[in-house]
Amino acid sequence: MVHYQARLDATFAALSDVTRRGVLEQLGSSDASITDLAQRFHMTLTGMKKHVGVLEQAGLVTTEKVGRVRTCKLGRGLLEEEAAWIEQHRQLWSARFDELDKLVEHLKRKEKADDQRNRS
């Protein structure tokens, strides 16, 4: 359970940043060097290396260094565990909102009935 939570924490922390989400979108189209990514996102190499490091620690990106070029590609993590966690919580909240809707409708009907009784 602890490993599972640590993985979720790392993944969601990685996905919480707009630049890192952009990097994942870019790598979804094609592999790219850190230099290319830094240029695309208008940032320093050091800044991009830090972003890629966070993505790599979360298993979302892999890197390979050939000579002086470090190429990034999407990792093998398919986000299946994360998607399952989100779906579980979506179902829980959906059920809660359904119950709330029922309660609101019940209260509306009761209020309408009370109004009609008071008018009579």
C-alpha cells in the first residue's frame, strides 16, 4: 500500500505542473532532446533537466544519453493504476452527488406540498 501511495504521489506531483504536462504531450508526438524541449518551452537547460528528472522519477519519461545529447521519450508507465484510482473516486463522488440530487428533489417536493397546504 505504501509503494502504491508513493507512486500516486510521484505521478500526480509530476502531472501538477503545466510544463511537465506539456512535455508529455510533446513526447507523445515524438521523442525529443532536452535541448529541443528547453527551446520549445522557452526555458534554460537546467530548468528543463529538473522537469524531465521529475517525470523520469515518476516513470512517465525515460532518457538515453548518446554522446552529448540526452533524448527523452515517454516511459512505459501507462497510468493504469492512476486511472483506476481516479475512476474509483469518480464513482464514489458520482454516487454521493446522485444521493444529494435525490435529497434536493425530495425537499423541493415537500416544500411545494407544504406551500399548497398553506394556501388552502
